[in-house]
Amino acid sequence: MPSPYDQQIEELLAEYRDAREQAVETRRRINEVKATATAPRQVVKITVGAQGQVTALEFPTAAYRNLPPKELSKVIMATLEQARAQALSAVSEVTLGRMLGGASPADLLNGRVDPRSLLPEELELPEAVRAYVEHGLGGAGGGGNHE
């Protein structure tokens, strides 16, 4: 004889399978993230991957030749940080997307959204689950006794 919870168990298993597939898809999308930043006057162009690793470093023009080594180093480092920030933003969008209430991860990270406003204060449960949580297996009058 089927349990009254069989339907809910099947739904939970289906949700788990969906979540697992979404996790695999999210990992694939993260692996595809690339961000490119170009310094002013096209002194340097840097591309990074999802973890900020440099995947390409180019000097599109000869402008780098006119810079002293220290200044060139500063330009390269600033451009690298810009590319890394763009990659981090792209990864955040892939992993979090638009959150509840239409907030973006950047809104949350920059303190423009109160995280408490994104989730309800009370969790909505099916009545059967709420009764079990409140009263145990025995139902409303069972007081949690298991017979």
C-alpha cells in the first residue's frame, strides 16, 4: 500500500535530479567564462578565465614601447585586475543569476539589497508536513508518540 508521502518523495527526488542537472550546467557555463580588458591607448589587452587565470596577453599597438618599465608594469597590473573583476562579475551572474525579488548578485555584494528581503520569514510547508513537524507522526492529537 502506498504511503501518503510517496508523491512528496517522488517530487523531492525529481527536484534533486533537476538541481543536479542545473549544477552540471552551471559548471559548464562557468568554465566558458572569459573576460577581456584593454588598457587606455591599447597599451595592453588581457583575457582571463573564470578563476582569473591569464589566458591571453597582447600588445595591440606599439604604445607599450613608450612607457618606462615601472609604468608599463602598473598598466598591466591595473588591466589584469579589471579583467579579473569582469570575470568575477560574469561568474556571479552565472552562479546566482537574478535572485529572488529581481536583485542581482552585485546588488547583494554591494549592500544595495537586504538579504532578509529576498526570502520569506516563514517557510511554506504542505499541511501534512507542517502537522508532522508540529505534532510528530501521531498527528494533531498524537503528541509525537510513535505506536
